[in-house]
Amino acid sequence: MRFLRQVATTSGLDPRMATFVVDILRKANVKPRDYKKQASCLLKWVQNNIYYINEPRERLQDPLYTIRVGYGDCDDMVLLLASMFVSIHL
């Protein structure tokens, strides 16, 4: 668990992640400080834009890599969403 938190935090503190996340929120017209809508918008984005794959063996992807390739398993999606939340301090 500690390792997963570290991965999410490290990726979330990357300025590229914050820029990416803010762009998603702006395009969706989510207002600043509307934290529930921000969280909902980001969850919906991950669900609609990251293709789910079932991995025969477990491997973890960096969240920025998951964005780049556009696919991952449930762990990859959770890491991505957590790092998105970290990037805007949700």
C-alpha cells in the first residue's frame, strides 16, 4: 500500500499531470473549488478514455504512461485517478 501511495503521489506532483487534469476540468466547465464535480469529472474521464484490459500477470504502469497508451487494468486506473486527485489536491 505504501508503494502505491508513493507512485500516485510522485505522479500527482508532476506538473504535466496537473496541466493535463486542469485541461480536462476546464473543457468540462467545472468550476474551481467545486470538489465533488471535479472528482466526478475525473472519474468519468478515466472510465471513458482509458481502455480496460485484463492482465494475465500483474504489472503496474506509471499513471502518465497509462494516459499516453490509453489502456490499463483496474490497478492502473486507480493509480491514475489517485494521481489526478493529488495533482489538484483533492
